[in-house]
Amino acid sequence: MKKIYTHTLPALVLSLIFSNCRSQPYVPFPDSGAVWNVNNWYTDGTYAYFYFESLYYPGNTITALGNTYKEVYKSGMESITLMPNGPTTYINYNQSTGYALRQDAALHMVYVYTIINATESIFIDFNLQVGDTLTNSKIWWANSNFQVTSIDSELIGSSYRKRYNFEGINSTTILNQDTSIIEGIGSTSGLFWGPDIFEGGGDLQCFSLFNNQLYPVFGTSPCGINSIAENTGVGEVKVYTDLDKQVLTIETPESFKNYDYFIADISGKKIVSGKSGSQKNSIGTASFSKGAYLIHINAKGKSFVKKFIIT
């Protein structure tokens, strides 16, 4: 995480940095074309462990309380593992989250509307200052044991975006490596989730806007449906899908290009199988129903399974 350490930088440099943060234009929160790819988990501590791999995206327009909102949907897979050693049950979902978002770009505020009880709350206040604690007057998943420790900027796409970095206080330990809130994206722990602590949390895997991955900034694959990379011991294997072309793409190093694969749905039903002899292999997904799928790849005595989602 980038930080601004006030005791190590000359006053002139600090003045220039903070002047840049204040003067850069505000990046609005997206209300269309956005996809947040989020992993999150929680446990009841005794009976079960719940894990979710989800895509969140804005959908229908809702008018309520005199305002216009965009309803947020989610698609993905939930796994429920009974403690201590299973079994594990998998559930596909493609549904509304029950929440809708709107923003006031002039005030740099985003609000969330809870559909079931017709109430509005602050979702993210993008006017945070160093020293602010993340109470429910600042962010929806409030935790008063998190505090903004620095504010800087990050180049995302073609523009710099303000980034608010926070840490745990009062002996609170955060497990995430990156704990920040970014203009136009939200929390790096996920759209609706706070960072990992003892009993649960989330992690933003990637964020895309109109099929262009913007976060993480080092990503090169589309994040629209899924973007997975795994180190196989002989190099990195990437699995990702393209929203527009409706294909699943597998990229491998030269030494790993000869492999067998098959795709199955969550019930275990095999959908398609084949062999590859090239470093980049594309598989059509236009005929796939909406939901989560598992691709099994086997080569050189190694195998791995990854999930991807069709929305």
C-alpha cells in the first residue's frame, strides 16, 4: 500500500502532493457497464464456513424516495462447508442483491437504498480525511476500528484517482494486503464488504468498466466475467472470459501448452472437453446457460480446477 509519511518528506514536497490530491477532478461512481469481481467469506465460528465468488453489476433503474437508483445484481457460486471437515455444498445464484445505488457527484457522495424496507443510507462518503474513523456516516459496512491513515492518488486507466488508505486501530488486525477506498471503484475489499478480520470479510479480485479491466492496475485480461491466474510451477496459466465475444480463453506458457481439459457445471455434468496444442486456446461459451462452471486442466502430471461465471 502506498502511503504518505509526513515525517520523511520535506514540507514543499508534501504541499505539492496534497495540492495534487485536492485539485484532481472527482471520478464519479459508475452506474452502468461496471463489474466488481469479489470473493468474500464468513463463518459462524461453530457449524459452517461460507464462501462466495460473485460478480456484482448495476441493472434496472428504480425510483424511490424521490431519487433514481440503479439496482445491483450478483451472479456466482456459494460454497457451504460444515465444520470441521465438510461436506461442502455448492449453490449457483443470479439475482438481485436487494440494494440499489445512487450518487451525488457534486457532493462526492454515494447512497444505498435497501429495497425491502425502503430506506436510504450512506454507502461511501468520498470526502474522507486523514484521521477519520469508518463509521456509518462514512461507509456502509462501518467499523469504528478502521481509521484513514493516508490519502494519495493512483493512476487507473487514463486518470489519477484519489485513494484513501486505512488501517486497524484499537488492536484490530486486518488480513487484507490492500486496505483502501478508490474513487469510482469503492473499497478494495469488495463492493458491499469490509476487509478480512476474524469472522469474515471480502476481497476485490478485479474491477472492469465496459469490459476494460481498471483494477488491479497490473491486470491485462478482461475482468468482465472472470480473470484467473494460477502458478503451475512451470509458469502462469490464465483463464478468462470475454463479455462481447462470448469465449473462454486459456493462456499457458510454451512448456505447458499440451493439455487436456473439460468444463462441467456445478452439478458435475460435463459440458465440453478437448485437447490443446497451443499457448492460447479459445472455447465458445455462447450456448452456455447463465451460472457458474468449473474448468479442469490436466498436463504434465499437474492438474487444477478453476471457476468461471456466465451472466
